Amino acid sequence: MSSPNSHPIFEPRPASWWERNAVPKLIGFCCAQPQIMKARSRIVPKAEGDVLELGCGGGINMQFYDPARIKSFSGLDPSPALLDASRAAAQAKGMTADIRGGIGEAMPFADASFDTILVTFTLCSVDEQAQVLKEMRRVLRPGGKALFLEHGRAPDASVQAWQRRIEPVWKRIGGNCHLTRAITGAYEAAGFKIDNADKTYMPKTPRPFGWIEWGEARN
């Protein structure tokens, strides 16, 4: 297994003015819509033990954690603009938190550190999805679980066609957010065993943006 400091080729992309200033506000608005919050409320309370939230910026999931099930909480996010909000949300929840700036491709954590990794609406925007999933397996303990909730590639060919058309512009607006990435299949390809997965189009959402999948992936 690799050490937490053995990924010199994976460095954060320099953030543009738009990514530093506009994208955090856009994410805060889009990712807090009622139908998305309802989906978060189904998956976040399942976190237990030593927990890592990947893409924790803003602290939007903090309200759904069950502190009685959590032994320790860590977070990782590349956005300085969102990290302080995440720390404040943890403090308001009464949780001691180790929240760090960093990227999923090179997590600053030792092998087998966590029982649960929570990932919500995050793998769409990372630079190297396969590397992030590899790192997740590294820092998870054997038998540990990844809880995921993501939007991505729809199953219908007509919707996929629109996703492909929209994605080049959407990536620039949405901080590298992709519409065409596989979700559950990406976890399977990385070697996870899928438990309790589900998927649907979100109501009142344009279909190119509205396909979501959620579940548990065992290490």
C-alpha cells in the first residue's frame, strides 16, 4: 500500500477567479435544493466509526450525521472558501473534527484509517476519478464502507446525448463538474462491492442534471 505522501504528480489545479469566488456560492445553492437535501438525509446518517467526508466543504451534510455513531470525524476539501464553513458546522454540531485542505487524488491520511467514507456530489468534479477511488480504498479499513450520493451519466441515450452537449460548458461554469461520469459502475470497476444501491431521476430537475445514484460500497 502507498503512503499518504507518495503522490507528487497529483497536485491541485490552480483555481481561477470564478472557481475561487463564484463556484462555492453556486455549489451552495445547487447542492442544497430540497430534493437533494432529502437524498442526503437518507445516506449521511449511515456513517459510523472513524469517518472521513470527502468533499466536506461548506458543511452541508453535518446536520444529518448521528454523533452517537461516530467515533472520530475527518474532512477533506480543496476549496479554502468552503473549509471554514465546514469547521463551523462541525463545531455547531458539537463534533471535534480534523478538517483539512487537499485533494482526493492524494489524501493526507494513513492506510486503513477509516471505517466510513462519505462522498456526496464530489466525484463529478475531481480531476482523476479512478485515482480518487483508489485512494478511498487505501484509507478505508478492510470491510469499511464508502457511502455515496452522486449525479452522473443517465441511462437513457437521449439524455446522455444532451449531457455530452452541455458538459463542456457546464464544466467551466460548475468547477469541473462532469455530467457524463459513471457512478455505481465506477465503484465496481475500482474493486468495491456494492450494497444497497439505488438510482432515480430527481423530480423537478432537468434530466441531464437530475440522474442520481446512491448506496454503500464495501472495501
